[in-house]
Amino acid sequence: MPSVAVVGGSLGGLTTALLLRDAGCRVHVYERSPIPLEARGAGIAVLAQTLRYAVERLAVPPEQISTETGWVRFLHSDGSIAHTEPRSYRFSAWNTIYRVLRNALADECYQQGWELTSFTSADRHVRLDFTNGEVRDADLLVCADGIGSASRQRMFPEAAPSYAGYVGWRGTVPEADLSPATYEALHDALTYQVLPHSHILVYPIPGPDGNLEPGRRLLNMVWYRNVPEPDLPAFLTDRHGVRRTVSLPPNHPRQEQIDEMREVAAQLLAPPIAEVVTSVPEPFVQAVYDVAVTGMARGRACLVGDAAFGVRPHAAAGTAKAAEDGWVLAEELVRADGDVDVAVARWERRQLALGASLLARTRAIGDSSQCRGDFQPGDPRLVFGLYGPGR
Ligand SMILES: Cc1cc2nc3c(=O)[nH]c(=O)nc-3n(C[C@H](O)[C@H](O)[C@H](O)COP(=O)(O)OP(=O)(O)OC[C@H]3O[C@@H](n4cnc5c(N)ncnc54)[C@H](O)[C@@H]3O)c2cc1C
């Protein structure tokens, strides 16, 4: 089996590394961040594919690492119920899943503070150069370096991220800090509110220590708000004056942005949702981008997760797609008896089709909500899923 270098040690890179290791590859992960990643705290809706490695290979039951809600509810702005339907979803926190996966990979296979600067793919192997001056070789390079992937830019320069026209305000608040009425209204459901050219979701996720007991978890909010493209550079300038391109992490949005967001929340959102939004101590922002690639591999380098297709979050399938890229790559490598070129070609065909269809689906949902304004409570397109609504 080939030696594999994985660049990017988040959920996509880690899952792929573990699967390739299990398939018999010698694997090393190189992650740019020098500090432990556990501090990254966003809540995520999780599909079966996101949890699949933990469940199937580590025997960790889903109920140990994710919350479950039984209802989808849409609220009117006065807090009354506009629509409700029984539907089961699971939610977790990025760091809960990360912790489980990271613990499954030996420390000597996971290097932090290693930032890839360039690579050259020739003669059936890849040479990797890092900012710390180190050089490594591998038979296959897996680039899992996220939405801003420099590897994608190198391999497919025409596939630039295209801004979707809106950002997601995100954050969490302990259930215990909310009023009993708000807890009662929100704790057992995925709760939406649809506003003109905007929508918001609230759902329970595990507590910071992984606590899953209702009342001791966190409520997570994601509020999609339009920011016209010409205003984006100013919007993404943080409180220290640094111009960012993708996100304003916790403690980085300017106070006047937070004040404006809370003010509008208090005016427009249903009372329980408004209470969550205005109580989030450290709200942060991520701009939403589409990225379409025409290929996922060049020579001995390939792209997985957001480094390949960047899809809007409305199918809750970003981490599932990243994981699926890893599962299928491992499957094709085994099927091809370790022949990298054969395996990668087959893999690329399958994953290109998946990425393109998910991108089209999530674009349609986002455009309906944020642009056309014809987004309806209970719209069946909204059912989460990687291969289609509910699949
Ligand atoms: C508002 C919003 C809400 C979302 N909600 C959900 C949800 O509910 N469910 C869901 O499944 N998904 C959701 N997503 C999507 C999800 O966050 C991404 O799809 C997922 O994080 C992609 O994982 P990844 O491993 O491909 O990339 P990332 O998580 O972005 O990781 C990339 C890693 O690469 C590292 N890196 C970058 N460059 C280099 C380099 N040169 N050298 C070494 N390392 C490098 C970075 O430090 C980082 O650790 C949401 C996204 C947004 C914007």
C-alpha cells in the first residue's frame, strides 16, 4: 500500500487518514495550526457519514457523541408554531467528533504547526515543502486544507470560491443559562425561523465537556444574513483591523457588529430564538462560499472535503461529504490493490458527481431563502442528507 501525506488535520483530513491507515497505508497528517484544535467550538448537524468512522471502526455509539432531536419546528416571529413535523436529527460539536477521531490516530502520525507551502507531483510520488523548512515525500498527497485551500488553487486555479451573498452568525449558549420557557420551546427540536431573505436554525449540541444530558448541553444557533458582496471586505475586517476572507472567529467581530446583530435579533426573532441569539457570549461569523472543481486530482495529489467542493451548509452535509471522500478513496485503493493511479481515477469520477449534485442542491436552497425569498416552512428540500433529502 502507498505512503500517504494528508495536509489538513480537521474532520476531513483525520477521517481520511484513519481510513487509509486501516487500509494498510503509511499515513502522516500535517496540520498548520500549532495550537490544539479542540478549542474550535462550532455546533454541527451530523449525518451518518460524519459519525461512520467512530461508530463502525471505534464502536462509539452515536448517542455517546451527539444529541438527538425528534422534531423540526418553524416559529412565527411572535413565537407561535408555524409548522411542525416529526423528524429525527443528530447534532454534535466539531470538537466532540474531532476528539474521538484524533485519539484514534497515533501522535507520531499527526504533526501540528506544519504548514504546507508547495508540492510537486512527478514520477509517481509527491514532494512536500513546509514553512518550517522540512521536506517530505509520499506516494500520494491528500489535500484536506479546507475552503481556502491553497492546494486547490495550485491544482485548479480556475476554481475560485464564489461568495454566496450571505454570512452565518454562529454561537452557543448553555441551556442552563436560558429561561425555563426558552429551554422548553427549543430543547427537543431543530427550530427554524424564516425571515425575509434570511433564516435561522437553533439546535442542542453536547456541552463543552461532551455532556449530553438535557439541561446541561449547549444550544447552537446559525443565522444566515445577507451582506452584499461590495460590503464583504469591510464586514470581514476584525476588531484589530485585520481584513479576513472567510471568517471572524470568536472574539474577532467588532463590537458594533455584535450590537447590531443583537438589536435586529431582539426586533425580528421569535422570543425564544431571540433569547438564544442575544445570550451567545462570543458570536462569530463565517461567510458562505460555493466552490466547484472540475477535477479532484492531478498527478499524485488529490483534494477532499471543502478543499474540493465547497458547499453551502443547508444540507448539513459538509463534514459528511468530507468523510465520504475518505471512505471512497480507501475503498478504491483496496479494490485497486494499492495501485494509486487506478484508484484515484475511479475515486475522482465518483466524488465529482457527488460534489456537483450536493453543490447544486445547497445552492438552490440558499438562493430560495436568501435571494428569492420563496423559502417555505416545511419545504421538503430542507431535509438534511448527503445524496439527497433524507439520504
Ligand atoms: C455557517 C456554516 C455552518 C455549517 N454547518 C455544518 C453542519 O451543520 N454540518 C456539517 O456537516 N457541516 C457544516 N458546515 C461545513 C463544515 O464546517 C465543513 O464542510 C467542514 O469543516 C469541512 O472539513 P474539512 O476537513 O474539509 O476542512 P476544514 O474543517 O476547513 O479543515 C481544514 C484544515 O486544514 C488546515 N490547513 C489549511 N491550510 C493548510 C496548510 N497549508 N498546511 C497544513 N494545514 C492546513 C486548517 O488549519 C484546518 O485544520 C458548515 C459550514 C458553515 C460555513
